Amino acid sequence: MRPTRSVLALALVITGALALPAAAQSTSTTFQVRIAISSVCAFSAPGATNIDFGTQPSTAANLDLDGELTVVCTPGTAYNIALDNGQNAGPGGVDARRMSNGTAIVPYQLYRDVGRTLVWGSLVGTNTVAGTGTGAPQSVPVHARVPSANAPVGSYLDIVTATVVY
């Protein structure tokens, strides 16, 4: 008896199913994923709020107002915020900050503490505000005082530059 074609086809299918697969080959390698982070500090929006004492009578004294600086630094980065003397400072520098209207002046001062006893200047480690970055914006208050508004009528202005040293 001769096997039929269907039996032969079935035998081939069974033989193919039972055959072992050819051994697969592979190889591996490794690679690095790397980044270098550098420290950075910057003033972030709004950066600084203006200190505007508004309209005051010339008899006003010890006018207190607060402003704010916003700084963001790399986590763990030590920083100091310095304030310059302003554009109209007298010969006493940081101790003689003044707003001006032509030749007329109104003295004022900027402080690091709410009690207004620690003058804020630009000597790192002496009269600046120190902090450590968190990676998030940090608010730093600026405390201001006008000891006396006894000056001629007019609008007075000074511009102070804040610098973050890190």
C-alpha cells in the first residue's frame, strides 16, 4: 500500500513541528547616560517690587515700607544678595542713601531685618543677605525707612541695583 499524499503532507507537518529551532545568537553592550549640572542663581519674575512711599506730608517721619526680591538658585547653592548704594548716595555710601529731585534730597535706608537695624549693603559676608538655593523661587523682603520727609514739594526717586552673588 502506498501512502497517500495527505499522509505524507501530515508527516511533513509533524516532523517540522517537532524539529528544534536553530539556536539564536545575541550580543550586548553598555552605554552611559550623563549630565553635568552647574550652579546658577537669577532673579525671577517679578525680580523686585518697587518701594513706593506714595504722597506724604513734609512733616512725616519714620515712614516704613517693605519691598521684595525674588531669587531662584540651584538646590544647595549658597548665595548672597547685595544692594548697591543707589544712584544718589552721599559721601557716606550705603549709610547715605537718598532719593533726589534735582538738587533736593530725601534720605532713606534699606534694611535686612524687620526691626530696621541692619543696613543692607554690598559687602558679602558683612551686610548682605545670605541664603541657600532650593530650586524654587525664594522671596527675600527689603525693609525701607524714610526717617524724615522734610523736603521741598516734589517727586523724589532713587534707583538701587540688587545683585545675587553665588
